[in-house]
Amino acid sequence: MLEKYTYINHSCSDNDIVQKIESLFLSNNQQKRYEHICSVTKRIDRIAIQYELDREKCRLSSMLHDISTLIKWADMLAYAKDNDWKLCDAEISHPFLLHQRISEVVAREDFGITDCDVLDAIAFHTSLCEKASQYQMALFIADKLDWSIGGYPPYYEQMSDALNISLEAACYEYVKYMECDGKMASIHSDWAKAVRWLKGFF
């Protein structure tokens, strides 16, 4: 899929997934994004150990969760419309939200990923979803604990402490932060369902 966008540099011919991902981001001047991916991968590995998840599945989902950010936002929206995707208002207003779904496509088409645990984690790593799996929650948590602007997010301690209780508790801490003072300007439909589902635990 990535090859259809001529502005993306495809200089790496290595078959190793990790090397290919690194080359893609660095050759396209996405150093910060690659650093984020590496940080998320380290975090999710600790979560995988803590909750006895398959570490390779977690590693693959974290390495590929932002792979579609190499694509321009307008092209993400165009791809979704061309393929008749059902879009929520938030995805239309903020096409960047589509990167989770498009990253899942790239993982399948460009990297040959077939594991549903990995693909589903990628597809909902930003919005989460109702009845999220452990792999989906693990990637969601690892992603949110990494602060792309440097330092630690304001909810870091609460979310980290809750992680020692359950994956659901950690996700819920993020929900509480985002709901405080209406931090979300536009609500993704899957996020709304995830919030209702998580509130059922607490």
C-alpha cells in the first residue's frame, strides 16, 4: 500500500521487519516518530511480561501502530472514501484519527501480518473499543504513556499505578483525564463505546 504514495521514500530492501520500519521512518525524516515507536515498544514489552501476553505479538503491534503516519492526512481520508469505509464525524473532521485503521491495512498488505491480535491492537490503538482485548489495551496504554513532546504526561503516575491493578483500570485513568474539562473536541464513535464499556467496571 505504501508504494502507491510516491512521496514516501522506500530505500530499504531488507526483509527484516524491524530494519524495514526503522529505514522507512528515518529515510522520510520521521526521527521523532521512530523514537516514539521505540519507546512504546519498550513499554509494551514490560506490560506483556506483567500480564503474561505474547511478547512478539506486542512487539509487532507497537512497531507497526504508527506506520501509516508516513501518509498525508488528506490521502488517508481519500483512501478511506475510495474504499467505502464507514467513517464517523471525528474521522472526517480529523483525518489523522484514521491512521490507526490505515496502519492495520499497511501491516497486512506491506508487512504480511495475519495475526488478529496484532492487527486488532493496531486498528484501535488510538480510540480503543468496546470489549477491548488484552492486546488492544496493552498497546493503547503503552502508546498513551509515551509523551511525544518529551517528559511525562500529566496522567502518568495515575495510569502507571492503575496498571498494577488491571489493564482496564489503566485505560480508565486515561478516560478520566480526557473527560476532565472536556479535553476531546471531537468524539470518535469507538472511543465513546470504549468509555461506556470501561465505566461498567468501576
